[in-house]
Amino acid sequence: MKKFMIITLTLAFFSSYAQSKKESNLVKQNVNLKKESKMSKKVLIIVSNANAIGPNNRRTGTFLPEVAHPYAEFTEANYQIDFASLTGDTPYLDALELANDPQNLAFLTGEGWKAMQKAVKLSNVDVSKYDAVFVPGGLAPMVDMPHNALLKEVIKETYERNGVIGAVCHGPVALLNVKLSNGTYLVNGKNITSFTDEEENAYAVADVPFLLETALTKQGAKFHAGATWSAHSIADGNIVTGQNPASAKGVAEKMIVILESSKK
């Protein structure tokens, strides 16, 4: 009888253990499914390949906080983030002196900068698979983005399929010269902001080929300027733009609001 009870208890223990393990595995599977569900949104960050600008070859690149802060927001939202550059060559970073900022440091020492260094050539990317594209600034985009035909086509197609477009500081130069299927400029009649003429006149007027605010306004943008160097971002439909480095976080936040309200 004693032997029988021991065997019974042993079988009960292993049965309970097996059931507990099964339930644990189901919980893990549900957690993984939730994670996969939350990661359904995909963001493509398109960066410049330029590292110098103007008659004095001023050193430049993507302005660190303008990519690091949005990267942090997209990561927090659990989005898939990929990088593309115009040529596929390793892009450059500017403002490394700002590395003491926590999000900037996290980008440099974590996965962000590693991924950016491996940016894929834009022509090799199927942008239609992405829910949003984001273009950070720095002076670099003023060099290779004003007239890049492929970039203009990518922006046009993303906009026309209701994908979200974000850009900050000098990044909105990517929106310049984009013509929609109806022949009108993308920015025509849109509420837009970017690095302002006032800010440029105190920063790099001798280096840039043109003033971005003026150029956007000439193509019909309803330009909105905030106080110089203050955080200022604006959304118009599925286009989100920010004025300067302090505005990068706000651009990403507004993009996320639009993405989360999407039924896709």
C-alpha cells in the first residue's frame, strides 16, 4: 500500500509539472505573439551620405540628436527600424560633442549607430513595405537630397499610399521638388516647418546652397516658424516636420500617433 501511494504521488507530481510547463510555454508564446503584433509597424530612416558642404568644405553629416532621439522613440514603440542611404556607403554623424545626452549616448553605444553604419542603398530597398519614412537633418541633406530623383519618387509614393513621412531641421529638403501624380508640388498648401531662415543666418548661411524655408515657401508650403532653436513640430495629414534639433523627439511622437491611429 505504501509503495502504491509513493507511485501515485510521483505520477501526480510529474503530471502537475508537465501541465505547469505546458502552461508556462503557452504564456511565453502569447507574450511573443504580442511582441510580434506590436512590431507590425516598420520605419525606414533615410540618411544622407554627404560629409562636407559649401565653399569651405565644412564638415557635416547627420546631426546626432536628430537621428538618436527619434530612434529612441521608435524603439520605445517597439517598431522595426531600418536604415537606408542614397549611395549605400557608410553615412557620417555630426555633433558628436553632444554624446553626453542619454539618448545620444544610447544610440552611439547601442544598436542604433551599428545599424546606421550598415545602411542599405536606397535603390535596393522595397520602401512599399514600410509604414513610414523619416529623414533626419544636419547640413548633409542639403548636399545630396535637394534633387535626388529616387528619393523624390520614394517620398511621392509613400505619401500617395498614405504612408507617414517625417523630417526634421534640414531633413525637409527631402520634400522639396517632390511632385505628386497630379503634377503639383507635395508641399503646396501643406503646413510645413524646417530649419528657418533666421536660424540659418546665424548658423551656416555661408555654407548652404539655399535657404530651406524660402525654398519650401516658393513651392507653396504654408510655413510655420516657432521661436528660434525651440522645440517646434507640426503634422499635416500624414506629413510631420520639425524645425530644428530640439524638435526631433516631437516629430517622432507625432509620427507614432498617426501610425497608431492607422488601421494598417
